[in-house]
Amino acid sequence: MSLIGEAILEFDGPTPRIVADLRSVSFEVEHVREDVKDRYSDADLDEAYQLVMSNQITGDDFKELVGRSQYRAQTLFFDDLAVFLFPSDRYDAVFASFDYDDDFPVSALVSAVSDAQRKE
């Protein structure tokens, strides 16, 4: 498991629904919370991987446009779900999703992962 994946699972906060290490040509699911395990098929995970990785590649243009070379996290917020994408290498990242409400510690999670990356 990647250092980022470990930091997410060790975070003192909500338990993630799923954590996956995304590599340039493959992915590995590192954690699936028991109560949501039946919601994710291999086909769903593969499709999500393809979509996320295509976003990673096209995201280079956006980073250049805003004058930044790296971001700490990408987030998507839904009514009751938060999705995080933490970059690790050029086309590698860690995907994590959580149940979401207004009390979710977004900044604390991003800081915990950033701190773990600096220790690498």
C-alpha cells in the first residue's frame, strides 16, 4: 500500500468507503468498507479508474493555465459523498471516497496526507 493510502486509513476521522492506488496502467483497491463492498463491481471500478486517469492526463493543461505544477488534492462533493484524488507521481494517484456531511474534516484530511507525503 502506498504511503498516501496508509495516511488516509490511519487518519483520525471518518472511515473511507474505498481507497485505491491508481497507477499509470493499473489500479489496486487497498480498502473497501464492509457495508459498501457489494456496491462496487469490478466493471464499475475499472470504469472509474479510466475516467479518473483520463482526467489526470488532461489536468496538466489546467495546472499550466493557472500557473501551478502540482496540486495537493482534487475533490468532488456530492449530497452525501466526498471523493478525493491525491496525486503521488506524474500519472499516479490515490483515490478515496467518504460519506460526507457538513462536519467532514476536509482540511484536516488534506493536511494529514500532505504531511505524510513530505515525510516520504
